[in-house]
Amino acid sequence: MTTVRPSAPEQVGLSRSALYRAANSGRLERIARGVYLPAESSAADWDWLVAATRRPAATICLTSALAHHDLTDAIPTALDVAIPRGVRTPAGDASIAWHQFDRATFEIGREEIPIPGADQMIWIYSPERSIVDAFRLRGEVGYELARDALKEWLRRGGKPARLMELASHLPRAKSPVLQALEILG
């Protein structure tokens, strides 16, 4: 199942007008502004598909990444997606919260995973990077989220040295992560 965009319908052998005719006849389903799927597509996470389609560098981050790694019980109200600072944030989609991360550190801790039920891939931050980001952005996501994710990660056998190494490469992260490790350890 491949997404189709009006900006590049020729990738699936359609003209722009053929794409709109297919959508009007029900052969394609509009899942977001400018993103279509074949109507017979299997169930998949549309938010993941939309993020990966709109921005190839889209990376699941913060609460959404922690939830994916089973490090929190919090249910994100929107899919948290990071893009490099300076890249235009896509037009309104309330189901995706776009965050701009520094280009110099954007690649740290990223891994590519398949989107369940689709033949596309999306980037996600590792559990360690997600925890460090939660501490860095604790004013935005809340200190409790970071602390609880760290507790669960340590309970599963996470290595504090790896976390501190990662935190030393990211701004405003080393001190709060070290303090939390000292309190929990």
C-alpha cells in the first residue's frame, strides 16, 4: 500500500486528473489533505503514513516514541513528529504535533521502522533519545513523563552510561538526566 500525492501522481502511473477521478469514484481514499490511499488498503496508522509522506525526515519523538517503546502509559493526544529546524511545517493536521529539532543533533538516536500495515517506513527515536528529549523538553511534556519513562527503562535493564553519553551530545539534557539518575539510583 503506497500513498499517492497530487504533486506526484505519476509515481503510481496516474495523471493528476486521473488521481482526482479515482478519488471521486471511491478507488482512492483521501486520508489527509493531499494524501490518498487505495480504497482496498489494509488497516494502517494513517497519522504515521501522513507524516512519512509529507516529510521524509519525519521522526516520531517525545510522548509518541515513549509510548511506542512501552516506556509510558500516557496516551498522546497527537502524534509527536520531529523535523529538522528550518524545514517548513506542513499545513494544519490536528492529529500530528510537529516539533522542530536542531539540525546538528537531529540524526542522533534515529532508527527506521516499518509502518504496520503499510509498505512504507518511518523514522523513530530510540528509547534512550526519547528519554533524554523528554528531560530536555520537560517544560513542554512534563517532568513526570520523563521521570516515569526513565524508571521503566532502568527497570528493564537500561544502562545509565549509554543515557549519559547521549545526553552529553544534546543541549540542556546532561544536568537533568544526571540529577534524575542520582535520585533514582
